[in-house]
Amino acid sequence: MTTFDDRVQAFEAKFAHDLDLRFQARARCNKLLGLWAANILNLNDAQAESYASDVVTADLQHPGHDDVLNKILADLQAKNQTQITADDIKEQMTAFMTEACAEMLETT
């Protein structure tokens, strides 16, 4: 194998590793967001964990954060929690993504 082939394999391995870290950070962000929303919905601990899992699963249905945003917004509106806006949820998403990325960096 040549040096060039070694470099290609190293770049491919790093790319795959980075994708995995991004996926894990996004899943962690969505879990934190689900727990945040569950608190607003006054769910107990078991219900909150289940709800957070549902939020993580919702993100896997379609690319992007819109499905998560729409799910949480609809759930909050269904419980008459209209004081929370889409912008509030996006702000929390940003904060939780920052937190999740920091956690991923600590573990690697």
C-alpha cells in the first residue's frame, strides 16, 4: 500500500468517526430537548424518559430538525402550553446542541 492509500484510508476513517459523533450529539440534543419539553408538560420521570425517546425517534423519520420542532410544538399546544413558541424551542435546540457537542468532545 502506498502512502497515498494510507492517507485516503485515514481520511475515510476520520470522516466516519465524525459522522458518528455528529449523530450521537444530535441524539443527545434531542433527548435533552425532549426532557425539557416533558418538564413543561408536567410529565413524571418515567413519562419524561419515554417522551424524550419519542423525540429522538421523531428526528430519525425525516432529515433536519423540523420534525422534532413540529412534534414538540404540537405536543405543547395540545396541552395548552402556548407561551412556548417555535423560537423558544429553537433556542433550546441550539443550547442543547452546544451542550451535547461539549459532552461528545469530553468523551473522545
